[in-house]
Amino acid sequence: MTDFGDTTWPVARKDHRCEWCGEAIPKGEKHAHYVGKWDGEFQDWRMHQECNEDADMNGEIQDGFMPYEHERPSPSHGAEPTT
């Protein structure tokens, strides 16, 4: 359960690793960045836009998930370009 937290949508200034699929989030790509406290533990992670949408649709962001154990979904039709 989330104690508190916030998700922002920055453009990466350096390469990061997606917490959902484990693939690289390259410099220049817009992505989800969450910082907060979950079940008493501090969290700071990043996801591709499409990975965040997939996790949110499945309710796994609210219920918790294991990092790097999911496949990266195809970008949503009509989603903003990532570069």
C-alpha cells in the first residue's frame, strides 16, 4: 500500500533502467519516475511510458510487482513520441 508518493514524467538526461521490463530508458526519452514510500519502504523507480500504462491497467502498480519480470509492451497507439 502506498504511504505517499508522486509520479512525474521527465525526459531522461542520462540512460536509466525500466523497473518493469529491465530494458534501457535511453537519454532523451520521456518516462515515468516514481518517488515515494510503499509499505514502509522508500521507492525510487522509472518506467517506459508503455510499461507504466501496462502496470497501471493491470493494477500491479497499486498491488505491488517484482522488478524486471515483465515484457515490454508495444507502445500504445497514438502515444506521444518518446524522442
